[in-house]
Amino acid sequence: MSEQDRPAPVDNPSWLGRRVELRIESVAHGGHCVARHEGRVIFVRHTLPGEHVLAEITEDRGGSFCRADAVEVLASSPDRMPPPCPYAHPGGCGGCDFQHVALAAQRGLKAHVVAEQLRRLAALEWPVTVEELGSGAPDGNERAGLGWRRRVRFAVAPDGQLGLRAHRSHTVIALDHCPIGAPGVGDSSVLGARWIGVDEVEVAADDEGEVAVLSHREVPVRQSRDRKHHAGKQHGGKQHAGQQHGRGTRTRTSTEHVAGPELLRYSAGGRHFEVSAGSFWQTHPRAADVFTEQVLAAAELAAGEKALDLYAGSGLFTAALAGAVGPSGQVLGLEAAGGAVHDAASNLAALPWARVRRAAVTGAAVTAAVTELDGVAVIVLDPPRTGAGREVMSAMLSAAGGSGPARPRAIVYVACDPAALARDIRTATDEGWQLAGLRAFDAFPMTHHVECIAVLRPVA
Ligand SMILES: C[S@@+](CC[C@H](N)C(=O)[O-])C[C@H]1O[C@@H](n2cnc3c(N)ncnc32)[C@H](O)[C@@H]1O
């Protein structure tokens, strides 16, 4: 069961605000559990399979699907525990959705979701276990699944206090600490300050404990009179949350570096990386190292081979692949963000047979890259939550270049959304490939998120 597959809303008497007793069934993609009432499906927060709860309907999407919050647990699961975060309650911070679940059981729920997505969207029965990463945090947080998150983007409340938004709401819940935040992030002094004139404040820590602070502000996009008139009638584009630019004014994010180093330092796979404070790096302190090891093991590259690294960021996997193929090989990364591409150039300086190019990953870009490399042995991809999509998948699956191999012998897919992964795997299996391996990691304890690394190979 998945929320995005529910039918579109239809006119119906609203259930909003109703309280209903529910028997909780399984966990769904997105971390909420499924229950049924009078023929409707209800996605219920803060529950566990097998529980009996009193829940309040918080959203009625008409027809067949509602959302609800458990307001009283009438019969609780043995996997339930008191949330270690004081802000994790109905109406509280919407950041973590598994605070009420024992850590081992969180991994069980995530395994269920990954397996279910593979079954529903890829027509595959695949046994899934979610592996623990720990947190690397001192003082017992490691065991508790706390203290791991090295980058948090806090929202700013109207009075300037920092916090995180309530679930599916613009309301900012002010925080004086964030228990899942790493040292210097969850207890950052920025949380005690008042932030006037900015919309969000981002705090990021590196391996050396250095902490950078960035502020983000939505500013109106300058447009010609004609374009302004046109844009006012459109629904697309990022809309400003405040009043001063009027409703419907298109905005862009203006980012300012406020404190700490401009470059954060990390190590993974035995290499050192410098990453601009605003660029992507794996949030969990163990993730970069563990994922690099997994990607290399799955790629099985030999000296002199060629590889493609899609959505390459600051060159984490590009560097590891370059180490595997050596100077007689070649690795090309594609990445859309200019800052990350700039960082990758420095991070790959000692590996001149590897580079990251600034490019959006599209089917055409993948085909062009494979042709330029004259064939590739392995393609690694680590897309954002939306996944690669059919066009990019098809370009990878049919990649052929000049005198190179007819198609890659493996695609190593690093995925932060199991539904997107399952859809992309389905594209692969439809086109004569098979899922050859999958490992799942608990890189986001206390939340429903899970990271998977899947290996696809052509059917012999
Ligand atoms: C999950 S991160 C992975 C980065 C890198 N593999 C790592 O582990 O550090 C995804 C990256 O994809 C980039 N990205 C997002 N959409 C993209 C697109 N359409 N084309 C190219 N890169 C994109 C983001 O800027 C980000 O750096």
C-alpha cells in the first residue's frame, strides 16, 4: 500500500476531526501504518502494526483515503517505546516519525516497506534485511539511534526562533535541541539565537567536528513585465512564504555563509574530501564509508576499465571507482550542482583519469557520456528521492559505445527511496536485466527513511 497510489479526491462528507477506533495493519511506504474504517484506508501516524488505537482524522482526501494521528493507544505493540525526543508527539515536530519504535523494530518496519515496494512495483519477491550503521556518536547515543544527523535545515518561526515544521504543516515547532542531531548540530548554539529576515538556517558538521552555518532567504526573481504577468497566472515555481512580495510571486533561494568553515572535511574509503558547506555529503557519519565499500564490492572493477558515476556530488564514488580502475582506466561523473562539481575537481586532483562534469543526468546525457567513453563496464548512480526515471534507466540499460562492451555488466544503484528504486528496477527487468543483489542500511534512525544499494546485471 502506498499513499501516492490512492485515487484522486472526490466529493464526500469530510471526516476531518473525527475520532475513530482503529486496528492497525502493516506499515506503508512513508512510515505511517495502514488501517481501514468503513471502507476507507487511513494512514495513521505514531502507530505500529497490531496496535488498537483511538485516532483523530487530520486530513480527508475524499473517497477512500484519510490521514490520522493516534491520540490514544488502547492496545500497544511490544515494539513501542517512549520517544526519546520531547518534541515527538502529535502536533509536535514532524521531523522524525519512528521515535515511538524500538530501534531493532524500526529496521524491521523499513525492511517490510522495501520488500513490499519491490513486490508491488517491481513484481519481485526479495528477502530484505536492514543493517545497522550505528551513529558513531559518543556517550551512549550510538545505541539509542540519536546524535547521528550531521546536517539539519531548521525553519525560522515568525518570532525568529529556529525549529522544524510540524507534520504536513507550515507551523514551526521551536526547538532548543534536536536529539538526532550530531554534536554541534543538534545542540548548536544557533538554536538559542533569534533569526530575523531569513527563512531557514542550515547547520552542517564534518568529520573533524567543525560546524558550518548557512542562512537561506527566499528572494523574488526579477522578471520582465511580460514574464511577470505570465508567471502570476502559473502554478509552477517556488512560491514565497511571506507576504511582502504578494501571493504567487516567484522566488529563488539566496544563501549566505554565516559561520564556520566554508569547506567541510570528510574521509571515506581511505580518501579525504573537501566539500562546500552547502553541498551534499552523506548525512550519517558512517554512510560515506560503508556505501563506498559496498559500491566498490558490487562494481568488481578491474584495472583499465571504464565507469560512469551519475549524480556524482563532490566525487565520493567517482574517486573510489578511479582507485579501482587505476590510471589506465577512466571514470566520468555527471552532477548538476556547480558547487559540488567545483569540489569534485579538487577532490579528484590526484586522480587525473577521473573527472566530474557539470550536467543534468538525462537519457541523452547518459548516452553521450557512454559514447564519449567508448563503452563502460559499470554504471553507478545515486539519484535524489525521485529516482532515475524511465528515460535515464533505458539509456543506461541500452548503453553501448563504439568498440566498447555492448552494455555495462553491472549497474550499482544507491537509493534513498525504495518506491523510486522499485520502479526503476521494474524498468530494468522489463528490458532484460535482473536484480542480482540488494543491501539496505539504517542510515536514518528514528525516521522511516532507508538507504538501499542494489546491483543490476544483464540476464545472461
Ligand atoms: C544523493 S546525492 C549523491 C551524491 C554522491 N553520490 C555522494 O554520495 O556524495 C545526489 C546528487 O545528485 C545531484 N542531482 C540531483 N538531480 C540531478 C540531476 N537531474 N542531474 C544531475 N545531478 C543531479 C545533487 O546535486 C546531488 O549532488
